[in-house]
Amino acid sequence: MRDLVAHLPLICLVVALAALAFAALRLARRAPASGAPSRALSVRERAIVAACADALFPAGGPIPLSGTEAGLVEYMDHHVARTPRPLRPYMRLLLHFVELSPWVFGPRRARFTRLPEADRVAVLASMAQSCIYLRRVTFLSLRTLLSMGYLANEKVARAIGVACCATPFERRASAGAAVAVKPPSLAPGVTA
């Protein structure tokens, strides 16, 4: 009995991971409804993205635009839609892992989307510093995806003083027409 109690956290983790794997299989087999708007993420997954976005990029922070105001839910939806079909369940699994993480690891036994904002921030901070590699990688992946979307917003770019340029390797001519520039050389006779 003592051995069972000693291994209870590991058993709970294995059960949670098995449930997430089962959920990923269900998501992989899910067929889009005909006539429905083309969305890659479900309503629940969009809620998870919104909760994560506002925890990472809150309203009234150094940049006053919150994550949802910057369009991160739509950004993630488009990103998942552009991802090759065999990889989409893994991206959904990432979101569901974040959703169930507080239930398994704390600080409170509730879904991520049901936690107050302060607890959401605490969950993400604990994921970033976790001794469990899977939790750290999940946080890094989520933060990278959401940061790309946040920095892609024109208002955010203006707030941090970045000039958005969709064609960074083109030189502007004096009349305003773009002039193609050769890629930088890595070594004499070698180009990128």
C-alpha cells in the first residue's frame, strides 16, 4: 500500500497523459461540419488560447493591447489551419495539456480557463520553471506561438517602435517602387 501511495503522483501523471493522448486521437478523427465556418480550433480550444493570451499579454501592461485584443485567437486558428493535417492534433494536444495542467499540478484543481487571471499567470510561471521537461517545453512552445502572433499585430509593433515591413530584403527606390536586392553573401562566391 505504501508503494502505491508513494507512486500516486506518477500514476496520476500517466493517467492524465493517457487521457490527453486519447483526446488527441479523437481530435484527429474529428470531421469538420459541412456549411460551418472554416475554423481549425474548436470553441473550447479558442477559449484556451484566449485565456493563455490574456495571461501572457494582459491589458494595461507595458503595451496596453491585451492578447485577445491583438487577435491571438484568430492568429492561432489560422496557424493551426496552415499546419499540415497530421501535425494538427499535436497542436491541439498542446492546448489541452495547458487546460488540464492546473488540475494535475495545481495550484488549484480546476481547468486553466476557469482559474482567475492571477492563478493563470502562476500556472504558466510554474510550467516555465517546472522540473518536468514536458511542462517546460509545452510552455515554451505556447509562448513562442503566442509571441509571434502578438508581435505580428501592427498596433503592438508601433507601440514598441518596430516598422512592419513585409518585404525586408527589397530596397525602396526614390519613386516608391521596390527594387530587388541580391541576398547577402556568406562567403566569396556563396549566396544564401
